[in-house]
Amino acid sequence: MIKVIAVVGPTAVGKSDLAVDLAERLEESTGRRGEVINADSMQLYRGMDIGTAKLSEAERRGVPHHLLDVWEVHEPADVASYQSMARERVEDCADRDVVPVLVGGSGLYVRAVLDHMEFPGTDPRVRAALEAELADVGPGLLHARLAEADPEAARTILPGNGRRIVRALEVIELTGKPFTANLPDHTSFYPCLQLGLTAPRPELDERIDLRVERMWDQGLLEEVRRLDKQGLREGRTAAKALGYAQALAQLDGEISALEAKESTAQATRRFARRQESWFRRDPRVHWLPYDSPTLRERAMALVEAALTGRNEEPGEALVDVATMVPFQQGRDQDT
């Protein structure tokens, strides 16, 4: 019998709505309530609502949602801390005979909950030295060094992504092994049913374009202006989020509103392709068309079969080595 249901897939495909539908239907069909656990790394940030398409209270329809609005915008993302918090919620649900529905498109965050994963430690002195070098020479030279030490990691991490290059080099220096050698085998930590939503690329691109327009119409600039006063620019993660980075540039007068929206849509389309590629590599995901008139019925049929022990045996998952972030002691974990 499964312990967790996960709803995954690219952005703008309807994951959040399906998760709420499943949570509601679970009680109707099985007598067990469902509760949603967020696995979208940007929805963990307090106040980042419009740009992340965070469901409103009304859209949650009374279904409890966990791990929304956890971090302040100036804090860096921390997947190891998230793993601890999410698994606490899974266990709490189990203790109450509630079925947790994990939902989100952040691949590593989903894997951190569902699979056996441990994260290499960190050393502030090593990290500081690498960050100083990054500031001095830029990411290109550091990426070349990473390519010599760990070609596989260098292929995964973009040459311009200084933060992830620094992390990979830090792990190599601390462990004496390639960054990829520190990855676990990723066998399942929880018995789980994974449902993936998919859309034809032209339709997904159109949905993304509409979402971006809606973000600006709903007041993204005002949201970013408010978050800027709360330290958004200080955040290594939140300030680079899709839509937020472009909105900051618009507020600074660097680009026009049209350019900000076009840049956001283009970057989001690229991101959605990476998301789908990531989840497609996991043979455990049951894929369903997002616009099927029987989507909810098909999803519930899979859920009911899994809850009675009739689901297929899970396969192995891959891990996005480019986004591993170490656990940092002392983080506020209040929700």
C-alpha cells in the first residue's frame, strides 16, 4: 500500500488543481482525508504568491495545504531542510490516517521526499573562498575547473550558474570525490504513486504565455515592490525566480513591461521543457493528459488501486545534481 501520492509535471499544466481534486475525492471514495504538501520550491517563500501561481484560500477549497510561506525572501533555498520538513508532514499525515498529496514541479524537492537521499555537508571557509573567486573571475573559469574534476556534473550545470558551480566544487573539495559520486542510489523512501500531467508543447506554451499575462494583470509588480522592501534583492534564490527577476528589472527601468513579460514567458517555456525531461526519466510516473475529460476519474482509479496494493512496483529515479543545496542548521521551520 502506498504512503504518498505525488502530482508532478511541468509548470502551468494544472497540478495544483488536480491535487486539490484528489484530496477531496479521497474522502468520498475511501473515507480517508487527503492533505496537500507543497513541493514547489518558490511557493515555500512567504509573499511570493502571484508569480508562483500559489492557490488562494478559496482555491484550496478547505483542503489543508502544508509548506507554503515557510521561508523569507532573503533566505536561500535549502532542499535538505525542506526534506526534513516534508517528511515530518508525511509522517504526521500517516499518524492521523490522512493521505498526503505531494504536488509540485521542483524535481529535486519531489525526489528529496520520495527517495533515499542524503546531502553532502558544507564548510563556510571553503564556500567563502569559492564565492570570492567567483566574484573575482566569473563562472566561466570555475566551470572549466569543474569540467576537469567532474565532467558529468559540468554537463548538468550551466556555465553561467555560479551558485551551482560553487556548490559542486565545494563538495569535490570536501569529499575528495566527484560531485556526482556523492549521489545516493535513489531507491524509494516511501511507497508512492506518482501521477504526471502532460500537455502538447504548443498548448503548454500558450498556457504559459497566458499565465505570464495574468501575473502582470493581477499585480506582480506591486507584489515585487513590496517584497523588495522585505529583502528580495538580498535573496540568492528568490530574486532569481521566474517573473521576479524580470519584474525587478522593470522596476529599475532596465526593461519595459513588454520586454519583462516576453523574457519571463521565454524563460518559463525553457524551464517547462527541463521539468518534463526530468520527470520523464522516472519510470514510476503514470502520465495523464492534462485536458482529458476523464482526468480525475482516471487519476482516482490509479489512486484507489495503489491504496489497495495493486499498483506497479516502483522503478529507479534520477537526481538533478545541479540543484543540491546543503542543510543549514538553525533554520526556522515554522509554517
